Amino acid sequence: MSNTEYYVNRRQRLAETMADNSFYFVCSGNMVESTDDANYIFQPYRNFVYLTGRQDVDATLVIAKINGNVNETLFMHVPTERELRWIGTRFDAEEIKAETGIANLVPNENWDSFISRMMFYNDVQTVYIDLARHNMNYPANEAQKRANRLKEIYPFLTIHNAYHTVCKMRSVKDAAEIAAHRKAAAITEEAVKNILANMKPGMTESHIEAYYDFVLKKHGCKFPAFTTIAATGKNACIMHYDHNDTVTQDGEMILFDLGAQYNLYCTDVSRTYPVNGKFTEKQKMLYNVVLKGLEVAESLSKPGQLKGELQQISKKVMAEELVKIGYIENEEDINKYYMHGSGHFIGLDVHDVGDYSDIVLAEDMMFTLEPGLYFDDEKLGIRIEDTILVTKDGCEVLSGGIPKTVEEIEAFMANAK
């Protein structure tokens, strides 16, 4: 199946959920000014990408279902001659139609007349918008502005938010998505190995990070999946540390939380490595506690497993191990060292959409597991995270090729120098 067929199939599945005499629309998003005459890097709305494969600024997909017939229209900004000259905007209508499988391509200027005709000639009663809203105080985006205007002009309309419908579709990956994730994981693996081959005490965290960034750029990844964490020593006990400006010291561990993004599909991996390539006995002991918590949870990751239970399983395993080595007296004492969840869905977003309330894992879902322990007194934070694909009978760890055991890490770093 071609990528175009995947996009067509996704839109067909969405149309099947729509009432007759209705239409759905989703906007790609607009540029946002940062400072002076510059803009923030554009990030397209992921549901738009999921349904079209496009990452265009200021585009809108419309799916109309009228008298049982489904029609699709893609509204786009047609660049001016100046834009073509100054910023190199590319626009090939036939290519866009072939990539998306959408035959009806319309300039944005025709939006009002398009909606007017559809409302006048058809008994449209329902409109589906696609609106993600994490905070009610966020300013209205283009989708909300258009919904508000439709409701004002056509007060009889019933407006539904189709965001969760599309998100539910996104929670199970198709073959094209899985292939993109595999590519992102492979790039991440190469990038982390490049770090290990070049890292040594005395480098700053950002110097080490640069070896990772180089591999991503080499493979055409314009941006990582998220801001890289490269946290040495006590910095690793800060959950979202991202200054990456500390000079690494001999004998310290460094925690990486990173991942490549390929065609917007993400990998999320955490590894904790000795800067000099060799664990101390205490580092090895505590590292293996976290590793066992991860390995047990991964071994139980399969269809039918409650995702939320995996966090509790890994936490209990780590607590039991800490008691065994005498680091804590009671299992409850692990709460001094463990203070975050143990994983999330992953896809077009790093923290991807999906039902996080007692969701039962199903084949072709993708998520992460990331147990961690943080020892302020030891100036040591350890987090180990993998990107995981649920298979028919179990799971596949897509990031499994990235050195993870003490033996793998020490051997790789010794041989790479």
C-alpha cells in the first residue's frame, strides 16, 4: 500500500463516523511571530498531518458527507511570486493531489464562498471541528475562530469536536507509521552510538550532545523529537534539565533523554552512561536496579495488558531490589527516589494522544517505558527508557539496539575509543 492510500484510508474511516449532511474541517495551523520580523519554527497540527500527509502552513482539510456521498477538499495558500523568490515556497498542485489523494484543491480565498454554497444548497445540520485544547485560557486558534463564526451565522448548527475521534484512530499505528518509527529509532541508535564513541570527561554536556545532533542532521532530521536532555552528575536529578552547559567530570554518570524525529514520527529514549566508560561498583548496583524494573515491565508488555499496571510493576521491582541491596528498609521508601510516571504513548507527538485511563494494550500500539531513580546525595540520576511496539504476542523494543546493559555499555565504549 502506498502512503497516499494510507491517508485515503484514514479519511474514509473518519467519514464513517460522521452523520449524514455534515462536514468536518481541520486546520494545519499558522506561523507565530517570535521577535522582530522572525517567526517560531512552524509545527503543523498533527491531526491534519495524519489525515493528509502534508505539513503546509495555513491549510484546511474539509470532508463533506452529503446525502451519503463523501467529498474532500483541501484549501491551501497559493504563494505569490515574491514568496517564491524570497523564501522558496514550493507549490505543485498536481503533486499535492497525488500525494494526498485529494482531487479538489482550492485557494484559501475561496473559503467563504465554498461554505456559503454548501450551506445554501444542502441541508447541513452538523459540523465537526478538530480542536485540541489543553487550557481554556489559550487564545482562539483558526479552527475555533471559524467554528465561532459558523455558529454565529448559522445558529441552528450542531458543532462537535472530532479531536478525540481522530486521536483514537492514531492510537493504533498502521504499517506506514510503524516504518517511520523504525527509521527514527535507527537514526537515534546511530546517534547515541556516536555519542559513546566520542564522549570523554572534560567535555561540556552540549559538546557531547553535538555528536548526537550531527547524526540527525546527516539523515535529514531537521529537528530532534524534543529538546535533548544531557545531564551529568547532580543535573540528572532535575527531571527536565536542559541547560546542557556543565563540564563533565571523570567518574560521573550522564543521563540522556533524546530521540530522533523522522517525518514527524518520534522516538523517545533515555540512557544513563558513565562518562569515562566504566561504572563504579555503586553506580553499577543502582543502575541494575532500574534496568531490572524496565526489563520486567517490557517482558509483560503485550496485547491485553493494562498499560497503567506496567508502571506499578516496574516500581515494585525496583523497590524490592533496593531493599535487597540495603539501600532502603521498606519498599515504600522508594518514593524518595522515584517521582514520575513510567511511560506514555508515542507517535506524531512525543507524548502522543491516546486514552491514558486504564487503557488495555493492543497490537500496533506504541508507547514508552521509562523507570528512573534519582539519588540527590549520590549526585546520580538514572533513567532508562525504550520505545516499544506492541506485537501480536508481545512487544518489540525498537530502541533495543542502543547499549543498555552494563556489559554492553562498557564493551561498546571500550571498543569505540
